[in-house]
Amino acid sequence: MLRYDSALQLFERTATEPVRVGDVTVEPGQRIAALLGAANRDPAVFADADTFRPDRDPNPHLAFGAGVHFCLGAPLARMELVESLGLLLRELPGLDLAGTPEPRGTFVLRGFTSVPVGV
């Protein structure tokens, strides 16, 4: 799910020294934006990239960043998701969408203002 629709769609970094990105040199002080949403749908990395497949393996998504910029909270976020979703589905096995979720309407930090559900 994180690969398919990451909460964070883009981030910016400022170069502290010259760095080559493809055919371009980014000079110190210049900024570059990484579009995680696009990277997570890269057909060179993900077969059938625009299809939601929760069993996708391998799944080298960038929803938590990478390298020195990897999210320190990623293990906690994964654990919280497994525990809370497992409990929710055990306690409310008939849980289903009861309407159309309302997106927040922002590009960089995605999410929903409401997700109507019922049992």
C-alpha cells in the first residue's frame, strides 16, 4: 500500500557540493526534488506498476526514503500497521467502505479527511 500511494509524494534536498544527477550537475545551494510517487510506479522496477498488489514481492518501494535519508520511524510505522490493522479486522470482520473516501487535496503529504466505513 505504501508503494501504491505513499503519504509523502515528494521531498527536496539542497546540494552541499556538486553532484551529478543523470546528465545534470547540481551545484551547491541548488535544490532538487525527488518524486517518490513516480519512483514507486517506475515500470523498470515494478512489473504492472500501476496495479495495487498487496502481495508484491519483491517490493523495493521508496515510501520511507533510502540510504542516509531512510525514515527512522519506518519499523515503528510497519509494526503499528500490522498490529492495528490485524486487530481492526479481527474485531470488525465485516468492515467495509460505506462511501467514497475524501482526499485531503494536497500533493506533497497525502491523506484523507474522511473514510466512511460500516459493518
